[in-house]
Amino acid sequence: MQTLLDRERFDDADAVVRALQPAYPVYCLRPHVIDAAARHFVAHMPGDTLYAMKCNPHPRVLSAVSEAGVRSFDAASLPEIAQVMGLSRGNEACYMNPVKPPGAIATAARDYGVRVVSADHAEEVVKIAAEIPDPAATTVAVRIATPGTEAEMDLSGKFGAAPGEAARLMRLVAEHGMRPGIAFHVGSQCRSPAAYTRALDQVGSVISEAGVRPACVDIGGGFPAPYGSATPPLADFADAVRSALDGLDLPGDCRIMAEPGRAIVAQGMSLLVQVHLRAGRRLYINDGVFGSLGEVSIVGLRPPARVVRPTGPAPAAETQVYEIAGPTCDSVDMIPEAFELPADIATGDWIEIDCMGAYSNALASRFNGFDPCTFVEVGDPPPCS
Ligand SMILES: Cc1ncc(COP(=O)(O)O)c(C=O)c1O
């Protein structure tokens, strides 16, 4: 259950603390920040923007994205497709999980009008051809593997065909009377515009080897969020994509698609947690690796954080790096050198962790009965921007 507290918007996290004194984690949603990021992405990036809803599927996030004009969604499962199509009849869901359960493609096409799917194995192409009602109206984007070395998270370890195989798959799609497209994901939190240039060069080689007209080129997601360290502006990524696309000999009706997740929502939500015990440089807090901080732990992201102490002395200017211990009984639930915070942080203080809109609530479990599920709206800019 993900609750959005039914009350007026709070000004900021300090106001949330004053009103609720929460001993549980609270997601502070900033729909206005998501709106601005989505509009910025659409304005800069060539082609159609699909929001990768896996990144944060909270209903208020989806409505903010959609109010910003993004009506197409990259979905990975039938429940995601059902959620997004239930929001508005005008939405489009694309089923971009390269391996889908038997029967799911037929349901997606018949019940939700899905017309764009992905595949990276011949068996999946054959499965799609057998299940879809209207082959000529269906685009199958063949996912290619990219080196992924310039991203924090390689997303080609499990998915993506090698170039020669991808060309063969595009031909197979065409032989089954469907529309062949091509897709890649350079990896998440990719700080290098050149990674998109190289992937699009690969796309060009696959298309010419396949000898088919591509119905779409999907450049995936991966665009970075500013977790404290410098990232190139989105305009640099858009320029790289635009000039690489210009170098490809694509038909005029080839649909260009991007599937950003993190770049649209990361700054649109912070996480408010409380220190339940301080032991030297270790802070025991009420959220952790099995909750909202799984990605912070696995990937080693270090989002900026600040102390929220609306009453009492102002936090010390001197800072230290702290280890975090989450609320569960598992020793895995610890993050060494997690956050730099004031030297005088104490039991009972709150911490606002910035840039927590991506892969936080989406990944949280209910292990040991800890279920981060409270959302409020706040109206201030991202706290550490
Ligand atoms: C197919 C696909 N598209 C888009 C995304 C979104 O990636 P990001 O959040 O890095 O933009 C993902 C993330 O896993 C993905 O698997």
C-alpha cells in the first residue's frame, strides 16, 4: 500500500517534521520538479519520450509525468501496462521486456492495445508472432547489447543480442510479417554522451547488415541524475543523439524513441528518515537496504543529504561521513560511508536524503515488517540542488 497523505501540501521537509514528527520514513514528492524535468527532456531529446515507469510507478509520479505531456510508457509487465492504461485511454504502453510470459503478449495486445514490444532471442520473436492479433501493426524492437562500461549499472548483462544475431532477428521479425525495430540501453546513470554515439553507430551497422527498413530506433534510458557529482547537461546527450541519428540512413517514418526513468524522476522526490540511535560514526535509521536504499547500497550512489532539525540548535557546520544501519535485523542492511552529515547529528534528528525519486520505493520490500509507504507532497525545490 502506498499512501499519499490526504492533506494540504507541505512547504518542505521541515514542515513535514513539524507536523508529523515521523518515526517512519516519508517520501517527499515534488510533482513540480518532475513536471519540469519531463518537459525539459521532451523539449531537448529527438523523437518520442516514453517514461520508464519501473523507475517510480507511484500514481502521483505517473500523473505528474503525464500532465507534462508524456503519454507513452515503457512497461515491463502486464501489471505495469494495466496500471498505466487504467490512468487514461489516451496513454500508450510499450511492452519492452525482452522476455515475456506465455500469453502476456496476447493479453497486452488485445486488452491494452500494445503495438510495440521488444525481443532479443529468435524464440521470443516466434512467441510474439504466434500471440499478436495484428502482425502488420506490431513493431518488434530487437534489443542489442552495448558495452555499458560508461554507466553505473550495465544493463546488457542479461539482455541484448550481439550485432550479427540482432540483424538476423530483425529479418526474422520481417519474415513473420511484423515491423522490425531496434533498441538498446547504454546502462543506467550513464555520464557519457559518447556512449549513445557509439550505440547508434552499432545500430547503423546492424540495420545495414539486416537489410530491412527499421520501424523504430529506441535509444533506451540511462540519462544521469545529479547525485552530488557533476554530470553533463541533458543538452549534451541530445546533441550526441541528434548528430548520430543524422548519420544514419533512416526512413522518414522511422519512429525515434527514448525511455528515460531516472533523469525524469530522481530529483522529484527526497526521503525523510529519522536517526533512531547514533553510535559514533554509525547511524541507525528507519530505512535501509531492504527498503528505499537498496540502489544506494548496491550501486554505491551517494545522494546528498542534510539534517532536518526544525527546533533546537542549527546543525554544526563541521561534517563527517557516516555509516548507515537500516532497521531490519540483517547485517546486510548496512551502508558504509553513506552520507556526509553534520558532526553533531544525534538520535532523534531527521535526515532528508535528496535525489531519491528513482528506484527507491520501486525496489522496497516489507522485510521484517518495515514498509516505507508514506508519501507527502512538498512545494520547495530539491533541497540540495
Ligand atoms: C528497457 C529499459 N528502458 C529504460 C530504463 C530506464 O533506465 P534509466 O532509469 O536509467 O533511464 C530501464 C531501466 O532498467 C530499462 O530496463
